[in-house]
Amino acid sequence: MKKYEIIKKHDEFNNIIHNADFIKNNYFVIYYMNNNSNMSRFGIAISTKFGKAHIRNYYKRITRNIIDINKKSFSNNKDYIIMIKRTCLNIKYNELLTSFENLLKELK
């Protein structure tokens, strides 16, 4: 993900989470909302209850990689917040990838 594609501001996160539509499965929740630009932006949220910092960062890196692989599946001019659920722990990468791709199919 490029720097201009990332949502970091706390107010933007809260606005999207409280006012947007969402879809979910066992491992992820995706909130999506229209924006005024011609590109899609992404934010990744993970709870501190998930584990220690190195574990949370590991799963954020995996999620960023999955987003980069499936970037063409996202529609432009939307903001996305991807929340990682605690059930992702001890799940292999391929299962997370297929689960995320199935969730994107539901999104369309």
C-alpha cells in the first residue's frame, strides 16, 4: 500500500466505522464508505486484546499483503477499514487469503 492510500486519522476511522456499511466473516470485518477522491483508501484495525505488539504487527503485515494482492477487486472512490478478528490467530496464510477473497466477492 502506498502512503496516500492509508487512512490514519482517528476521526476518519470513527466516521467510517460508525456511519458505513459492513460485511464480515470469521476472520475479518470490512467497513466501506464512499469518498470524494478517485482512489480507494484503506485502514487496518486490530485490538490490543489480540496479542503482543509483534503479533499484531505480523497480522497487519499479512493483511497489507493480502490487500496489495487483491487491489483490483476493490472499487475506486471508497474508503475501507479492515478489522482483524481474534480468530485469525494460528490460521495459515492461505486460509486467510481465501477467506478475504471470498469476503471481497460478497462485497461486489
